Amino acid sequence: MIFGPLVEEVRTAVKRANEKLRWKLVNSDTGNKAVAHWLFNEILQPEEKPMKNRYWFLPGGHWIPINCSPKWKVAVLIPFRDRFDHLTILLRYLIPMMQKQLLQFSIFVIEQANQDLFNRAMLMNVGYLEALNFTDYDCYVIHDVDNVPLDDRNYYGCTDMPRHFISGLDKFNYTLRYGGYFGGVSGLTKDNIIRINGFPNVYWGWGGEDDEILKRLNSAGLHITRYAGPVYHYDVIKHHHTSAPKMKERFDLLLKSHDRQKTDGLSNIVYHNPVYEFHPLYTNISVDIRRI
Ligand code: UD2
Ligand code: MN
């Protein structure tokens, strides 16, 4: 649907990129870090870049407008585990929307590769750090896999950052649960993320991490923008899965969030050997995250 008649050409380009990546990885001692600066410029650049709708396409879901210099280079980070049916629906809406907005963008699925409780915020840190290996993104959109934007005028570039993109969800009759709500889909500039030391690593299981991220932003003097009206409505794909178990300690953690801001986040994160895999519509980064 996204590629039309180009689909075979794209498949071939993706296959080649994965072969080049594997070849490079077996020939290096340090894994992904060694390929850092040339991931985007060598591994992902086929001799003939497939072209679609005024865009160059690079394997792994990287899109670059051909006829204009994009206003923003956006990395979409999707925290993920075992929701493939949601991912296909989301991408079918997201990609045409961002193309219409003439953004440069890359889609990263950050997959938790273990059965421990799900840790959305830690995956966001991993996504931010690993995306640095691709190109110099200036704008990050953190996206729940099951939140589908309903109007392509909901601009995914970085204006009035930090931003909360959602004005209403179908499941709450197109309202939000509470005013200080920051879950679902949010946007930060690179500078915003650095200012708050990234995201907390200590939230295992459901809930709390979105509230803490908002607290971090506020205590760094950054206030969120949220536009009103139906352009910013989302539909939530019905869960066939249950959410992670609620994190009981989240209220205690939230009370102490200020003390942890400088010590818990990008500054202390540890994880080993994330695995990259290029797919036609996204780059999958699979990572085994552990308690630090
Ligand atoms: C709400 C927030 C979400 C987050 C969460 C609390 C909305 C729209 N979203 O999500 O941003 O703050 O509460 O932690 O209100 N995921 C997986 N696999 C899993 C579990 C989670 O991929 O097994 C990812 C996926 O991207 C999902 C997101 O994490 O959309 C949030 O998890 P959820 O959908 O289970 O929880 P939900 O909808 O209550
Ligand atoms: Mn959800």
C-alpha cells in the first residue's frame, strides 16, 4: 500500500542493507557503535534510492524529501513488545501523513527483548541514543503503537516544544483523562531531552513514567504545548492484549522524581548490544534491558 509498484525494488534494497549490516557487524569488535557514522550514509544508501511521492526512501523506514530541505529531521520512537497487529495499522496512517507534511523522518521500533515487566521510558532512552547512530535528528516523537492520529494536519515537526500531540482520545469521548496528561504521543527536541537527562529508567510495568516526564520538563522550566480541537484527536486501537501490570510503587517514585532527575536517565543507563534489523517501513531495535 505504501510503496505501490515499487515494492519489489524496496524489498531488494532492504535485503541488501541487512546483508551489509550483518557483514559489518561480524567484522567489528564493538558492535553497532563501530558502524555509527556510516549507518545512514553507507549501509542505508543503495546505489539507486527508490523514490516515491517526492521522497527518497532508505531501507529501514527512512524518508527524505527530494525537492525541499525539510524543516525538521524527525525520529519517531515507538516503544514496543508483541503488538505487531497494532504496528501495521499505525504505520499505514503515519507514513502518508508525515509525507504530506514534507518532513524528513525515520521510524524506529524499540523492542523490549525480554519477558521482564515492560519499561516504556527506558526504551525511549535507548531509542534516543541509538537514533544518534543514524543521522542528526533534531526532533523526537514518542509514539504509543496503538494511538492513531485522525487528521493529517496534526503536524509532527517540532513547533512550540515540548508538545503533547493529543487533544482527545476516542475512548474518553475525545477528551483527556486529566489536564496534566502526557502519555500516548509526545514530542521533544534534542535539546529538551538533554536538558531533562532523558527519561526515568525505574518504571517497570504500567503507569507513572508519563507523569514523571512531565515533572522533569516542568522542573527544567519547560512547559508543554497542547493544541485544542478535532485536528488533534486520536483513535486507540482496541487492545487484544492486556497492558503491563500496574506499577504499585509509581506514586512513591513520583514523589521523589526531583531527586532522581540528575542521576536516573541518560546519565546512568546501561544496556548491551541492541540488535538492528531493517524492515521496509521501520528499523527494529531490539534490546534486552535490565534493572540498573
Ligand atoms: C497509557 C499511555 C501510555 C503510557 C501508559 C502507562 C495512552 C494513550 N497511553 O497507555 O503513553 O503512559 O499508559 O505506562 O493513554 N507496549 C507494548 N507492549 C506491551 C506493553 C506496552 O508495545 O506489552 C507499548 C505500546 O507502544 C503501547 C504503550 O507501550 O501503546 C503503552 O502501553 P499500553 O497501550 O498497554 O497502555 P495504555 O494504553 O494504558
Ligand atoms: Mn494503549
